[in-house]
Amino acid sequence: MAQTHDTSFDELFKAYPIPMWVYDLETLAFMAVNTAAIRHYGFSEAEFLALTIADLRPAAELPKLYANLKNAPRDTLEKSGTWRHRTKSGALIDVEISSHPLSFHGRACKFVLAHDVTDRVQAQRKIARLNRVYALLSGINSAIVRIRDRDALFKEACRLATMEGGFVTACIDMVEADGLHMHNDAHAGRVLPQHAPELDEHWIANRAVRERQVVACNDIESDAAMQPFHKHLHARGFRAAASFPLIVGARVIAVLTLVSGIPDVFDADELKVLNELAGDLSFALLFFDREEQLSYLAYYDAMTALPNRRLFQDRLTQLLHHGGTSMVAVVLINLDRFSQLNDTMGRHTGDALLVQIGERLGHGLPDGFNVARIGGDTFALTLDGLARGEEAGELLQRSVFGALDQPFQLDGQEVRISTRAGLALYPADGGDAETLFKHAEAALKNAKLSGERYLFYAPRMNAALAARMALEHALQTALEEGQFEMYYQPRVDLPSGRIVSAEALIRWNHPQLGVVGPVDFIALAEETGLIRPIGAWVIDAVCAQIERWRDGGSVLVPVAINLSAVQCVQTELLNIIASTMAAHGIGQELIEFELTETAVMNNPDEATRNLRALKALGVQLALDDFGTGYSSLAQLKRFPFDFVKIDRSFVSGVGSSADDGAIAAAIIAMAHSMGMKVVAEGVETQAQLDVMRTLQCDEIQGFLFSRPLPADQFDALVRSDKRL
């Protein structure tokens, strides 16, 4: 476009569909504009020619404009990138500029082509924003996995929201129990101005709590509700904000508030990702709550609320450490024929008795009695400040037996119990908690074998084990003469109601005593080492039975075999299992193994190696009696279990106790989060079954469906396709 005009070029310039203009390099005034520019920017031609190019730019970009003009080449085509332009209506658009110097009416000018790329730039910005919040979501999920403290997690979440998410402010406020008040728990980024006391820091979070849903303000300056605070918020660069309630159960526990320096960022796509983030934080709160409950179980007995064995021994250690030279007695108390009471009156009655015993021991004894339930029907006491050993026996008879000999009220009946005790004295019988505990156990066993009400530990006790040796001999005879028999108790899948597995349970057909359950002889078998040949017999008997069922055309389900802690340290165990399965042609899918929590936690490192070796055989593994070994599921992530079996003591009260239900829910949720299925043991009532269904337990086992059965009766049960 020279000083002498070419008419056809002028027409092309005017008609070109992309905005174009010519401006003076000295005055920056527009010299010519085309029709597309007039239409796109909304100015008339006369209005355009009265403007300069600086009038199109936002004030904040003028320094950049002048610097660009100063450094721009004077004789070549230039692509100066993307700029923000303001139209006549005040709207900002993104424009990609290409320009070339020329002489126009004798003046140094530039010819400019301005391509509106607003849609493309906004799409790129949206993608960048979504990438940012996805990175934030990933970072917070990683923090949830590795951080086990609520306050630390909240602080890290706020830090990530400002560093990774690009928000100018992030805070998490805890909602108090009344649901009306909040207090700040974590914060990152810019803070509200100190000179704005009328601006509550919960200015948007309160609505999220009341409405129980996300509340977003995409343009604070245009929000009438925020009018009193515009000045303060604008000064801090707050342009948009959103609050997300963190809900656990039916209650809003906390609120996450995110503030952006850019308006209109909380669109539907971004809110979807941020809602997912809030959901993950809510799950973490639920996880922390349930982990706290499990942490309680690590030190206290859930049924009686007494300390458990771990806490008892910890306290005993502290007592010995700080007690100087004073005499201390460790007492273990066991109930006679407790299993018979369970069989006669039901498990719930036995549990009620244990609770009442715990109350009498925990509240009715003098100071100086440290009381615990250490498992099953066994309780422990420490007596300190003793002047002589005989004083422990006197206190035991007067305060303990005196309390426990009084009748108990169970199911409307008056029930009396008998108890026995074993005592070990510090420092005569041991200088540490573990030794004293072991010697008190030995004294208790001897009291039970001898029929005495209580016995003190003494080295000569080893000579008084004739009764135990007789039982050991009887066990050896039972093994040699084939007096053992396997029973099978079905495990039932809750969704389908069908039998999906069975637990193999050994019984001793004693010539004089009749059928004897494993509770009465397995412990002795473990102590004497007889558990090894008995365990090998069980593995062979189960595999042989599966072979018979298969050859007889029976419907086959996997059978679980219990392994004791003694068996697990056998170097030849894997060879015994593999060779026995091969000899009977039993596939790995038909055999499972169960190990108790105590067996696993006695030596976690060795247990890890043994379990991985077992897993390499291709069999399924179950953690039996969870909750009795004083560990938490968090400790068990290192082990390759497929199933967790909730101990019957947790299951028995779920139909009537909210606490038991919460504990069962926590165990199930945590196990599922680690990829393990859950089996509820000891389900005896419809109420317990209903709760397990609600909690999404995977399988159940218990008298409600079937007692343990001989092989032929179990086979008939499976063939009949009995279902829940």
C-alpha cells in the first residue's frame, strides 16, 4: 500500500475477512482499518481513526507494548505473538499479531493482521487448568497413602493446592460437633488482611456446611453477597473461590476452601475433579477414624474394655522398672470349663460372663491391682508393694476369688463359676515382664492339671507335670492308632448364599472321653512338638478326603487347613504340602491355609518369608482370628493374605452393640482397601448376619448356617446346594 493507491488492493484490504489495519509508528494512531476490524472490535471507522493502538491494550500490558515497539525490526515481517485486546464493549479478546513495516502517505507505518484466537487460547488455558488440578488430585492421593496423621495430611493438601494446583489460598476448617462453628486446621498461600475484622475467614465455607454441597463463587467482584468485602478481597488478588464439604457418614467433618486469582476457573470440568479430590479427603478422614478404633484394639480388649496382653506387659515392665526392690506378683486367672458353658448356654452368654468378670476385676478390687484380659477366658493381675510372697496368695483368695465366687446373673439364671490361678513373684521368679508372665503361665497350667485352686511358680514344678505327660502320651497314641477325625464347617458367600469353601477342623475320638475338640489338646501338641506329625496327618487327611469326593463325583469346594505357629517354622512344611497334594492329585485351587494373627505377629520377618513361600505354591491364604493378636491391619499390608477372618468376639455383639458394629465396619473397610476379602466367624444369629450384609462382608461362617460336620454330612450338604 504505497502513497499512490491501487484501487483493487484497497478493495481487497477492505474486504479481507480477518481484521487488518495500518498505524503510525511515531504517533501510534490508526491510519486505516478494514471492515473486518470495524465489525470485530465494534468501533466505527471514524472511531478507529481517532484511536491509537495503545487504546486497544489493557493498561497492564502497555509497558510490554512499548518495549516491543522499541525492539521490533523496521524492515521485515514480524510475528509478535498473542496479545490481549479490548473491544468497544470492554470485552477482552486474545489476538495473534503479524505485522510488516511500510510507508503510508509518506509516513513510517506498520501493516497489521490481527487474528482472533480467543477460543483456542481459552481451550489451551482450560486444558492447562485441568492438568493442574489433575496433578493436584494425584499429589493429594499420594499424600493420603503415605501420611497417617490428619493434621499433617491437611497441611500437605493445602500446600499442594497452592504449589501444584496454582490456587492463591487453600485452607481446611474443622467443623465442630454442633455443626455451627469452625476452626482453622490447615492453611497455605495468601492470608486475609488483618485490617478486615468484618471479613470472617469462613466467608464461603459456612454455606458449604449448611448446604452440604460445594459452593462456588466464580467472580467475587460481581457477587452482590460479597459486596462488603470487595475491597479487601481484591487487594489480596482473590477473584474466585469454592468450598467443598468433607462428609463422613451423615456429618460434615471439615471444609476445604480454594481461592483463585483468576475469575471463572471453577467450571463444570474443574469442579468435577475437585469434588473427586474432596471425596478422597473424606475417605481419608473415615480411614483415620477407623484406624483410631483399631489402634484402641491394639491395647485394649474390645469386649471387656480391659487392657490386653500387650498393654498389661508394658505396664508390668514400667512397674518393675520404677518399683525398686519391692515384691511384685503376676497372677494369671483362668475359668474352669468355660467352653462347656459356651456350648450349653450359647456364645453370647459366655461373652456376657466375661464382661461381668471384667467389671468385677476392674472396678471391685483395691488399688495396686493392674487388671487385663489376655485372651479367651484368661485374665491377668499384678499385685505390688508386697511384704512377703504369701501375702499375694492371701490377697488372691480374699479379693479375687472372693469377688468371682459370687453368683453371676446370665439370661435370667444364677450361674456360679470356678477359677484357678498361677502366680510368679518378682524378683524371685524372674527379673523381667516376659519371664514372670511365662512362669505365671506355667504355674497356672500346673494348677489346672493338679486340681489346686492356685499354685506359685517354682523350679520343682517341672517334676509335677505327670498329668501333662500322660496327656502327651495319649496324644501320641491317638496319632498312632488313628483316633483323629476331620470335620468340615462351610464358609458361605454372602451375595449368592452358596457354600464356597470349608474349614477343616480336627476332632479326637478319645476312647474314654468321647469326642474332644482341638481347644483341649492343640496347645499341648504345640508345646510338645506333636503338632508337627499331627499337622502332617491333617494335610494328608484333607487331601485324601478331597480325592475321595472328587472320585465319587461330589461338588468340590476349596478346603482351608489351619497351620500353627510351630508348623510355620518347619523347614520341611512346603515339601510336605507340595508332595501330599501331588500324591492325591489335588490342584492348588482346592487348598487354602489359615494362620492365626498371633502366629504371624510373633516373628513378622520370618512370617513374611514363610507366607510368600506358601503363596508361591498357588494356594489361598487367610488370616484367622483377627483382633486377638494385638496388631492392626496397617501392619499386615506386608503379608500376602487373600482373606481376613474377623474373630467371633467382634462378630458376636454387632447385632446389639454400636461399638462392635463400628469395629467390624472398620476392619472390613480397611481389609477391602488392601485387596483382601473378609470372612465373619461365629455368625450365630440373623441379626449378626444382617449387619454383615450391610457392612458388605464377603463371607460368613458359623452355627447360623451349619456346625462343623463329618465328611459325609458335609458332602451331603454341598450336594443339596443349601443356601442362606
